[in-house]
Amino acid sequence: MKNIKDKWYWKLRRWVKDDLSYLHLEFARGIKNLIKWFPIIWKDRNWDDYYIYKVLQFKLKNQAEYIGGRDWYTNAKRDAEKMMTCVRLIDKIVDEYYGMEYMDYYDYDFNFGNPSFEMDVTKDELNTYFAMYPLTYKKVIAEYEGKDRSSTAMLMGMDRQEKARKLLFKILEQNIECWWD
């Protein structure tokens, strides 16, 4: 029984010596964090990956500003740049930028007067889109033979969207354990 009392005594003594004197600072930091995170948490929902990305984006942006602004170690600026790259990638992933990029080069209208509901193509500059990403184009053509031009462009967009997501998590996997001050 004496060992247990001694153990608690030393833990309490160490806590008082090491942590109690900083309690007011930690309390203030906690309040600031609650205020800063409130809008993100308020908008958070449990049914979509969008909200996971937004929480991650907010955390990465704050950490990049903190680490990059303090510049306390050799690679701090570079680490902050990598974090901001992740923030920008999250924006592109959430907005489905890569998945919908081909729509800048292709447009159509539905002809509801036609009983077969065929599309009237109003803009077709997909050759420019295909030329921008030749490797993705070759990959999609090889995988999905016989698709029409608009389907090929859509599949290219889906492939590029997946690459962006994989790149984001690859950057995180390779760097996240080094991102601390």
C-alpha cells in the first residue's frame, strides 16, 4: 500500500512542478482552439468524405501557417509548402476539379423534342484535352476500347481525379510524421 501512495505522490509532485505553472497558458490556448475550430465542427456532418477532407484541410492549413511562420528548423518552410500543396489538392479533390475538367472542352444540350432524347453537341474541343494528358489518354484507350470521345474524356477525368487523391495521401504518408515543431 505504501508503494501506491508513494507512486501517486511523485506523480502529483511532478505534475505540479512541470504542468501546473503552465495551466493558464494551456487554458488560453484551448479556448483559442475552440473558437478557431467552431465553424469547422459546426458544419461537420457524418455522411460524406467532403467533411473529412475539410477537417484535414483546416488542420493542415493551420499547421503550415504555424510551422512556416515560426521557421524554427531547417526545412520548416519546405514542410509548410508541402502542407499547402496538400491543402490545394484537397480543394481540387473536393471540387472534383480533375473529374470535371473535360467539361471545359465539351458541351452539349439535350434535345427534348426528339423522342430518343439525343444530345446536340454544341462544343467539342476534346482533342485539346486529349493532347494535354497523352499518357492518361493512352491508358484509358487501352483499358476501355470502343468508347466514344465524351466517355473517353470522362474516364480520363475520373482517372486524373483518382491520381490526385492518391498523390495527396502519398504526400501525407511520406511526410506527416516529420511535420511537427
